[in-house]
Amino acid sequence: MPDQPLVNPTALEPLFSPWEEPIKHRIRADKPGEPARILNGRRPSPLVIANNLRWAVKEWRESFYGGASDTTRELLNHWFNRSHRGKTAAGEEFEFHYYFCQREAIETLTYLKEVRGLTCLSQIVAEFGGPAAEVQSLGITEEEDMWSRYAFKVATGAGKTKIVSLAMVWSYFHHLRESDSPLTRHFVVVAPNLTVYERLKEDFGDGRIFDTDPLIPAEWRGDWNLSVVLQDETKGREDRDVPRKARAAVEWCRCASARQCRWEYLYVPQDVFEGLREASVEALARTCTPALQNLLKEEEHKDQLPLFASVIEEEAKETPFEAKGLVDKEILDALPERYRRAAEQAISVFRFLEKKENINYAQVFQALLGSVDEACRGLILKRLLPRMPDPGQEQRAWFNPYVDNLGRGQAQHYLAIAQNLKKTLVYRNGFSPLGLLRNCLDYALNDSTKITGVFEALKTAFKVKGAADLLTVVANINEFRNTYVAHQEKELRDVNLARKQLTKWVAGLCYVHMRE
């Protein structure tokens, strides 16, 4: 009898194409020797945050990227919703697709950064961490939240370099095309070792990846002007890239310098170093300064800010046809551009879905989540910042009121609110601004518990004319969000309820904004 193969070939057959969303997965067979079982649906992650975030991004994708800027939506649709042709090294054409893991990675980054405005770990944990999310979020220190950091975790060989290039193009054009963009058009890619550096050099050398991959829409190509500088080690010779590298290093030092710490770039030519007789850094810097000045003069520094080929005229601010019957024109006109755009996109998604059957309308509200949180955060800052003590012992006591006279559960509740207020006011990274504003208003209007510190300020700041109406508006949005949108305790299948709530959300957004 011939030997049985060690590997069952059918177990290696893919269940879907690499650019398709995962729809099936394999699990271990019930009995030894039997083939693996195939289950419908994506394999769940062991991380609760990953599962919840995947679901949120999926809904956002299916709602046509609602709440994102025009630049973001155009790029995402260009990359993933149209066909592309590529060429092999032999010149043969093939159909090019980004892998789904690459798509989901850049979608998640844009969703968190731009649409939801979640910029630190505690905010992401609070939003997607599951039942104990708030407690876990409060356990994250200010030092851990100090820097905004996002990471792409994908399998080896799945194309992390392509994800990096997608992020760079998104940031570059967002900075260029969006007037309020916080993103950049300058990037540093750091390789951990020479092997990785050589791989990156193949892709980024001479900007190769930006020419070979369908990263840049053809009509935007004239606005793309990115110079790539490669630097792997100190060299004894000068090449044509040295002046650009030196200028980049000088500019980095200028930006990194602060009053307490000043950075300066030391350019050391080989011949100057070999002829140096004094053994001190000061002497080296003094001797090399003329060489750096001469090097920088080799090429005239020019402002390379790309210009648009045409000027886009401001669109007439008339109420879109989709908004009629849902939101009054006066309400839309009262919203700032970002909030108005989010409202119009939510309305467009609703109009697209309202005639369809078996639809979960939760995706309609994805476009509004970031704007609602931003408006609530702005109102909290406006009302409480003027009342917050200066940094020091008084401020620490302000955010740590005396609650020992209360029960343990009640005390923990108030301390959690105080800690989130500290994150919001001091570090600007508090979580769940909508829920926090609801808590502030509820304490100011309905809670008779006597607490000092920041809670005294809440009584003064929020117990004002119109606060009761504001609490009603905020509480409605918060309850609906937690039930149908964020945690989806229930599916939103009722089109009439979705329509009613969409009207309330846009009006509520305007109501909060007018009090910022």
C-alpha cells in the first residue's frame, strides 16, 4: 500500500481570494483523522477590541465611508472600489488588487483618526473594549496616552509596506486638500536592520512604489511632489542626495528643538575629519560648519508646495434634495462645515437604504459619531476650562474630591467621572465625550450628593438656563447610540425609528454646537 501523504492538499485550498473579505474559516475536526470543519463567517479574534473594531469598520465601509472627508472617500474608493492593471517584471499585464488585510488596515486607521477622532489607547479601549471597557480605560495612565500611536498587525508577507504607502498617500493629500487637516506630508520610515532596509529601498527608492502601484489617482498626479531620501550609514563620499539629506537633517533639528533642549546637525566630511588635529566636539563642529553652509548652497531651496491644477469653486449651500423631509435647511446651515458634511452623508446613506428590505440602519449613524463626540467635548472644555485650577496641588485635589463618606460603588462612580474629566480637560484625551456630557448635566441638574472639587464646578457650569433641554437631547442620543449603534444591543430594523432618530441626531448636534 502506498504511503499516505502527510498533508491533505484540500486543507490548503483557499476559502476566498486574498482581496476578498473573509467569509469562511476552518476549525479542528470533532474526531482525530477527520478533515477540518469549515464554518461560515470570519474567524473571531481572541481580542474583544479587534472584533468590535472590525465590526464598526465593516459598517462604516458599507455606509460608503460616511463622516470622512472628500479626500479620504475619494482615495478609499479609488484604491478598493475600481479595477487596476499592473505589470510583471517581464512586462505582462495582470489585474491588481490590494489584499483585504491591507484594505482593512488603512480603513481602520482613517476611521479611528478622522471619522471618530480617537487618538489614544484609553479612548479606543473605552469605545471597543466590551463590557468592562470603562474600567479598563481608566486604568491606562496619562503617560501611556501621551503619544498617538497606531500599529498595523498583519501576517509576514501580507504586504505591510503597501499599507505604509497607502497611509503616506492618504496623509499627504489630506494635508494638501483639507483646510483643517492635522496630518503631514513629511514622513520618516525607520528600518530595524539592514535586511529590512534593503527591502524598503526596493520599494521606496526613487519613489518607485508610488509609480508602480495605483496609489495616486491620475487626476491628482500633478499635485504629488514627494522626494525620497535614503540613508543607511555614514559615507566618506558625497553624492547628489547629500544636500537634500543635510537640509532634511537641519530642518528636523529645528523642529525638534525646544527652549530646554536645542538640536544641531553636525555634518562631517571625510577629508575634514581626517585633517582634524583637536580632539573635541566643539572643535569638530567649528571646523565643519563652513562645509555644511557650502553644501546647503549647492542647490537653491525652493518651496515645493504642489499647486492644484484648477480652483474648485465653493458649492452653493442649498439644502440637498436628500435632506428634505428629514432636516430643516436652517439646521444644516447653522452647522460648521465638518458637522454639515457628516450630516449630509448620514442623510444620503439613509435615503439609499430606506427602500431596501432586511436592513440594519445602524450604519446610517456612523458618519455622525465623531462629530457628536467632538461637539460634546468642545462644550465640556468651554464650560469647565475657565474654572479649572492651575497645575499644582489645588488642581490635583480638584480632580480627587473627598468621597469616603459614600458607599464604595457610588464613590467609584464619581471618581471615574472625575478621572475622565481630568483626561478631557488636562490631556485632551478623555473618552466617550457624549456620555461624559450626559453625566455632567445629570449631576448638575438631578444629583443632590454633596461633592467638592470638580463637581462643585459642574453645578455652576451646567446648571444654567436651557440645561434641562440639553440633557434631554444628549441623553436621547447617548441611549440610542449605546443600544443600536455602538454596542448594538438591538438591531435597528425599524425604518421609521431610524428616520426619527436621524432627525433628532442632526438637530441635537446643532443644539450642542450652538452652546459650544
